[in-house]
Amino acid sequence: MKSIQSYFIKRFLFAALIISPYLIQAQKVAVVLSGGGAKGLSHVGVLKALEENHIPIDYIVGNSIGALVGAMYAIGYSPEEIEEFVQSKEFIEWVSGNIDQHSYYSIISDPNASWVSMPFSIKQTFQSRLPSSVVSPHLMDFAVMNLFSSASAAANYNFDHLFVPFRCVAADIDSTKLIVLKSGQLGASVRASTTFPFYISPIRIDNRLLFDGGMYNNFPTDIAESEFKPDFIIGSKAAGNYPPSEESDIVSQVQNMLMRKSDFNISIGKGLVIESKLGRTGVLDFSKIETYIDSGYSAAMEQMETLKLLIQNRSVPDSINAARDRFKAHCRPLTFDTIVIKGVNSHQARNIRSRLNHHNKLLSINEITENYMALLMDDKFSNIYPQMYFDTIKQDFELHLDITMADKFMAQFGGNISSSGSNEAFIALKYRFLQNMGGQFGVNGYYGRFYSSFQANALFELTGSMPIYIDFTGNLARKDYFSNTNYFFEDPTPAFLMNDERFIDVNIGHIVKKYNKIAVGIGYAGRNFDYYQSNSFTRNDTADQTDFSFVIPHFVYEYNSLNRKQFANKGMRLMFSAKYFNGNEINIPGTFGNSNDTLNNHHSFFQLKFLYDNYFAHVNRLHFGFLLDIVASNQELLMNTTSTVLSSPVFVPIPEMQSMYLDRYRAFCYAGGGLKTIFDLFKNMDLRAEIYIFQPYQRIVDQGVDTKPTLGPTFSDPSFTLSGRFVYRTPIGPVSLSFNYFDRSGDKYAIMFNFGYLIFNRSMFD
């Protein structure tokens, strides 16, 4: 077969050499870019090779990723500029849909142990629905608007008037037809062409729901022929047809049902196919962008001598660059003074404009980017689709937002499955609302042998020049340390240590740009300890009780850019809090008390906490982190050692330590810190090694049962913690297997398995 093709190519080359100079000058060349997901970035290398060798590009046609690369070239981006763009952090974020989940609006709320969230409406019959996309399209929608809106207006929304005439294709599944997109919003056309079913949700253009054109034609050379009638077609192939379906492989069956077979050949004499050697890789594997580009460049260079014989005329670099500059000079900055909002009522629209800081004034798209991202992070919105339209009368743009509100109710489910006694289930229910004021009402519950809690919350958001939020939280919680350490006993002896907490807290806060939160508040909190001062107790003995009631004014500043709520490997968290405790202690002696008298003492003290958690260095698959936790307080010693230690702040650098009573890591004043090294074994699997030191200012020294403790010497007797851990991140939560060393009496080593999150409702005392 190859020998036959070689014969015809040689015959065609011979014919091409004797064509008259007049006809050669008239040659017009179209470049066709196939789909192929991430592999389609090889097209950038092909365009780069063509320009370097002065091969003219008179028209360009693309599908899917080829539509994106082709559209960027068509609006005046050079191959080098496209290469720089697709290798940028911003591009990786929007093609993967990775919106930072710990920035903007989301840092108002405390993290919880949820695995899944399920929006629902009580007005409609519950129906099970498959998600419309694996990749969130929100960043992509904003990016293509930002990228192509000005060029669309400069071309008067006619793709023939771009720097290079352009076409892309999309599939209309209702009519089962291939749609050729040649006018309108260039960004929307590219977005439609890249909508691979189930990966990215579709969009509507002219009331047609459009998907990836590769469903019907992944190599649209026939579109280039019918639309532009070129003399020669250069096809860049980065995809192929799927192999035949197998009985046991449902994925291959779905792929073949969705995608028609495409013809990746061009008739001899009409064009040439450049096929990049890419191997097997995932559609969304954007980890090898440089490799893809290089493969396209190499494949084009291998065919370059043949191309130069087939295409005799050459482009002139100075003329190409001048034409680019002329087109770009007509592209206006994306400024606007009007926002048109659809899909919501007038009160909601007013709220949204206020949150975008728009008050009928001229803004640039960059000035609203952070506020727009904050809207995307708000779970009251299901979808926001942006477009920029040029107003020929005002000679400026209008921002159009088509908004779909989320269902008002949301249920969350999660928890933790553990080899220790810290198993727990988590459930939450929220009601979200947005009118002139936005917010939510919610309840949640944790249920387990070690930890149980019920919390009610009301959050109100007030927009304006300095938007604030008001948060009301009520919480009941119990930690039963004895059940956690003796979980093998079906009928354990009475718990020697239980910690009950209840509080009502009010906070007023402000989100300061990205990642930052400042809040002041006041709470009323109670705390009750039930405990034995000795392990030599029987069922007939009575536990000691210490009960606290405090009014707690407080202040907190927090910066949080960590990429995960547990087991992060990027970002930073910086937190400073100041609390003042004023209230009473009631001590009721138990069996081991020297007196039967109930004691009542007043306490007032401050507590300052500084936390710094920073993943400061990244070398290939290695990440290095540093943790510093400092607490200072003038808290007083209590009536006995157990109650004093229990009421002390605690250092918990690894999750499992939250569910253990470790008196060696508690003190009124301390400094704790350590180093973390994380190695990415695979895409979703990490190996973590951590070492920490805990240094109390003065240790609490036990002086015997029912005797007031004393404070030890300053800066002595530190404690260490070591942890090695495998973490596998599933779609719903992490699975971890850890080997830990703790400074404690008895067995200092522990192997622990956890699936889920060891995260609890916040405490007023930690």
C-alpha cells in the first residue's frame, strides 16, 4: 500500500513542478486540525514548523482541541505565543476545571468530613441524575470569553474577517447533524466544539445544544474543501478511530456509540496528512504538553521537504507579522459599563452586580475576575455562562451573564472509617437563599463512639463596598477518649475521660480579596469533663466532674490557600487568633476526692495562637512543607492534674492525634513544629513523611491524686512525633495507611488505617 502511495506522490510532485508560475502564485492552503484531547496540542508544533519554513496558511479549520488551537492562530497568536499560553498554569487550571476550593467564598465556612454533596429540591420529584460533566466548565467558559471576545468584535462576528479565515465544527445531537460554525461569538463556537460528552457540559448556540464535532467528523477536511475551496490541504492528525467494541468493556461500547468513524485520509494531489507519533495517553492528560508539541513539530519537519515541493509559494514573515499587528490593533480592550443578567429575578441580579462591584461604572474584565471567581465558588449558583458583546453605539462591550440557580437544598454525607475507634458518620443539610441578601441555614451531625456532635448554623451575607458576613453557630459535642482506646470491649468499664462542649457563637467577618478572612465575634461556651484521677476504679466509683462556663470575645485572621482540606501538598495557611476567656469553674469531687465540697472558682485569661503551615518548595514530584504552631496564655492551674491537662491547648500535627488523649502534647504555652516531605508516587497516590517536635514553655507536673499540679522548668523535656503514610485520593475522600510514633506511656507505635476525613466541628477552646 505504501509503495502505491509513494508512486502517486512522485507522479504528483512531477506534475507540480511543471505547473506554470501563474498557477503556483494562486495556490491557497488550508490547514485542518483534528480533535484528540490533550494530544491535540501537537497541532501547536505543526503550526510552528509551517511558519518557520514559510509555508502559507490561508485558511484554518479545526475540531475540539484543534478548534481551540486553530482559533488562537486565527486571531493573530503566533505559534510561539500559543505554545506559551498552553504551558501556562492558567491553561492547565481551566482545561482540568480545577477551581481552587479553598479560596474566596468557601473560606467563610469551616471544613467538614463530607464525601459527597447532593443538591435537591422539595418541589420536584426526586430523580437520580448522572452528572453532565466530569470537568467543571466554569473556568473554561470565562477563559474563552476573555480570549476571543475582542477578536470576535474586531471581525464583526464574521470568521472570514479574522486574521486568518476560520471554521470549526460541532455536533447537534437533536438533528444528528454536523454544524459548521462560521460566525457569532468565536469563544462560544470553540467552547461548543470542545464539548466531549460527559467530560464537559454542552452549551446552546442559536437554541441548539451542541457537542464536540468529533462525534460526527473528527477530521473535517471536507469542511475545508466546501467552505474555502483551497488548492491544497495540510491535515494535522492527533486522533484516530476507536477500536471495535468488546463485550466486557462498556466504555468502548459507549465510545463507539457516540463517535462515528472518521476518514483521516486526504486524496493524493489534494493535500498531505501530518500524523504525530503520540502513543497511548488519556484524553485529559495535560501533563506532557511539551512532549505533544515536540511530536507535532517533528512530524511536520519529517514531511517538510515534500510540502515544499507541493507548495511552491512562500509566506513572508514581515508581511505575516504586519498583518497580525493590523488585526490586533482593531481588538479593543474588554471594558464595559453594563452587565446584563438573565435567569434570575431583579433582587438576585442586584445582589450579583453588587458582588461584582459594579455600580454603572466602566470596568475592565481583569477588575472583576476575582469577584467573578467568588461567584463561581458560591454553591448557590449551579452555572454561570458569560459572554461579552460589543455595542456599536456606545463603542464598548456589555457583559452578559446567563445564570442558573442551584437547588436550594443540599445534603452532604461523609465521615471516617478507621482501624481505631474513631469511626464516625457525617450528615448535613443546608438551605441556601439569595435575594437582596444571601446566605444559608444548616444543620449537621457527627455520630461515632469517640466523637458525636450536633450543630446548627445561620449565615447571612451583606454585599456592598466592603461585603461582610454574619455567622450564628450553636454546637453540642462529646469526645469519649476511653471508648476510642478500648473499642474491642463490648461492655467497657465506665469512661474515665469524657469531654462535653456546648456553645453559641456570633461572628462578623470580611473576606479580603483572595484567601483572606478577618472576623471578630463573641461566644458563650460551656465545657464539662467527666474523669477518674486514677485508673484503679470500679463500676461503683463516681467520676470527678469539672464544669466551665465562659464568655469568649475573640478575633481571627486567616489566610488559606491549601489545595485540600486534609493531606494538602500545595499552598499555605496562616492563622492568628486572640481569645479572652471570662467565667467560672465548678469542680465536683468523685470517689477519689479528698473532700465532698463543690468548689467554685472564677477564671479570666487570654489565649493567643499562631499557626503557619506552608508547602514552600516543589521539585518535580517532591513537595516540602513546614508547620509551626505557637500558643501563649496566662491560664491558671486547676484543682487537679487531669482537669488542668484537659483544659490545656493541644498540639495535633497529624489527623489521628485529634482522637487520642496525649497529655505529653498539651500545655498552656508551647511551640510545636516540624517538616513534611511528600512524594507523588502516582497521579492520586502520595507517600508522606513527617517529623515534629513539641516544646512546652512549662510542663504541667502531676503531684498526685486530687492535688493541684505544679509547673515544671522552662523549655525542657520536649516530645517528638514521627509519621509515615501512604495516601490514595479517591473521588470521594482519601484512603490512608500510616505508621506513627507518639510520645506516650505504653505502646508508642501505632499502625492506623483511615478512609475519609478526621475532621470535627470546631471548638471554642482549641
